[in-house]
Amino acid sequence: QSALTQPASVSGSPGQSITISCTGTNSDVGAYYLVSWYQQHPDKAPKLMIFGVSDRPSGVSSRFSGSKSGNTASLTISGLQAEDEADYYCCSFAGTSYVFGTGTKVTVL
Amino acid sequence: EVQLVESGGGLVQPGGSLRLSCAASGFSFSDYWMMWVRQAPGKGLEWLANIKYDGSDKYYGDSVKGRFTVSRDNTKNSLFLEMDRLRDDDTAVYYCARTNSHALFFWGQGTLVTVSS
């Protein structure tokens, strides 16, 4: 159960688009369309942003979108806003277990 | 409104035990799989365990298998995590979460467990 690989940090200016990658294996990300993404602000509980690779829960901005190609999933934030500055984690179902990504700190310049 | 409230965290010595609880409200608890996730200070999220809606299936992460036990009481809308043989590296904030479609839709606020002598 090795953690999925994410870049440690990604930054962008307000209004820009950024993409966070999440690389796993053909036993987790590559095997299922069951990747989810979470946003976590400091000292807060994580919040679900994307599930099922590309579906958004009710109330989550359409600026957040997800995709997957092979063993790599991606989260794109378009029209970057100051409030998007947070840590982001991917998570994949892996048969009978779950594995989280290493986490990415998003900085809004 | 869905609410999940963890309790039971605190300071425990290495080798000790602790039982965490998660009180659920605002939804039909017995209809959902539930999960425990933790986050060590300054670190990322780690899946620990999940349990089927009726308690009949349970799965554990490698780091806690054999030491932690997940259970639930659907009559009391409560989820539990029994933690034994605690180690220093079990120090973390522990979250319970309601899952659906293999995603964690709702999270509690977390409870801090500190393992230290």
C-alpha cells in the first residue's frame, strides 16, 4: 500500500488554471474509476471535491474538475482564487483497501 | 444536516490502548459504510479501516492490522476504533468519515491521539 505520488507543491496566479497529478499503479488508480480528491485548509478536516474520477459533489464549484489517464489521475482548478490555497489529496480504491496521495500544497501567488 | 463527532482521544503511553468513538447524526447511519482515517502532525492522510453498513465486513490498512479493531453499533448510531499496542508513530488526528461510491463524503472534526511516555 504505497502512497500515490503527487507533486509537493503547485502554484498559480489568481485567474489561472493549475493541474495536480496523482500517480499510482495498475492495482489502484489504473484499475478503477474510483479516484477522489480532497481539499484541506490548515487545522480543518478534509473536504471532498471530486469523486469517481470526475464527479463533483453538490455544492462544489465547477472550477474543480477531474480526469484520469492510465495510472495517473489529475485535478484541475480553473479560475484560481485565493480561497483555493490549501492542501489537496487524491485517494484511490485498491480492491479491498484505499490509498491516499502524498498531498500537494497549492499556493495562490 | 450530517454530523460526525469523534471523541476519546488523548495522551496514552506506548503499548497502551485507547477506544475512539464517532457519533453520527442527520442521516440513516445503518445505510452507509464508514471509515477511519488519520493524519500525523504535518503529514498526509492515511486510510486505517472501513466497515460495512451492517458490520459484517471490515478491512484494515497494513500499519494497523492486528492492532486496531473497527466496530459499529447501529442502534446507537456510533462507530468505534479500538486501538491496542499503541506506538509513537500512531500519534495523529483521527477522523471518521461517511463513505459512498468509495469516496469520503462527510468527515468529522477529528480527535487527537498522542502516544508518548
